[in-house]
Amino acid sequence: MPFTEVAPGVLVWPNTCNTYVVRQGDFALVVDLGDGSVLDALAGIGVTTVEWVLYTHHHREQCQGHGLLATHATGRGVRVAGPAAERELFETPLAFRQAEPKLSDRFTVHGASYVRPPIRPVRLDRVFEKMDTFAWRGREFWCAETAGNSSGGMSYLLRDGNRWLGFMLKVPCGGNRQGLGQGAQFHPPLVTAKNSRRDGLAGAEGILL
């Protein structure tokens, strides 16, 4: 399963979600680790160290390989960030995995089917609020609140020269058609957005129609 370069220095690795690697020399920032299979593939593109993992949202398919970071050579010393609105869902997932959910619970299967916490806690070293900025090795990210299929989801906009690349939860494409769920096959994830301030929209999960 090869990487696909979707922009200069930005590659996608399809797995349980679309995992994006922003590369700077031997170093990388990863958006949505997915099942973690990307870690074994990084040496093939010359990456020796993952410095940051940014999560767009808490769903298990985005972070189920998180535990691999602790033992993989590329993940030693990695720092992790995600949306502030979902910190509890990342760090105390068992509080939201009720054997007998009640209607009074903050998140339950009765009224919040979009809550799919990870099996094990994911500690966040940094959390982002809407309109926060984040700098990494000379590259600038803006954080955009994009709640939808995840209650506190966030998208990241990466400045690329005179344009922006967006790492989004779902990518609108072709009128009202939307990206399907994580069970679909993956197609090329970078889409040109005409008449938009963002030139590239990169979908964190799903098939682009």
C-alpha cells in the first residue's frame, strides 16, 4: 500500500481512516494516526521521527493504533494534540462506554450515536480551541471548529504558500454529495475547491464522490 503525495511534502496513507503525513526532512507531523500501520511505512519515505500527532476527532478509527507510538522507534517523544471540546472523550473513554446507558448520560446511544470513544485513553499534550494557531518547523496551521459527525470535531488548515490545505472530518464534493463513512474504499483525497479560500480539502475519512 503506497503513499500518495497530495501536495508538496504532504502524503496520505489510507487505512481505517485517511492518515496524513506532513514531512519536513527526517521529521513528520501526522494527522489522524488511524490503525498505526503508517509508522512502519515512514522509513520508506525517509522519516525517522514523528514529532506531533494531531487528531481531528475522537472516533476509534482515527486513533485505534495510538498505543503503538509508545514502542515504535519513530514515535519516541511524540506529542499529541486534539480538539479541546473532545478532551474527555480522548482521555477518559471508559466514562462514556456504559454497559447500561441512561437517557440522563451526557453522551449515550440514545441521543449521541456519533460518540465512539477509543478503547484505551489517549492523553493529549495540547488541545486546540477554534481559531487557535499552531506552528511546526516553519509550517503554520489554523484550527477550525467543524462539529458534525463528531460533536467537537476540528479541522486543520495548513498554509501552503499562497493557498490553504484543509484536513477535514468530511469533505463536501460535487454539490450536496458528502464523503461516506470509514468503511468505504478510499479514492484520491485531495480535491480542488473552486471559489474557495482553501485550495485543497483532504478528507480524514471516507470516499470522495
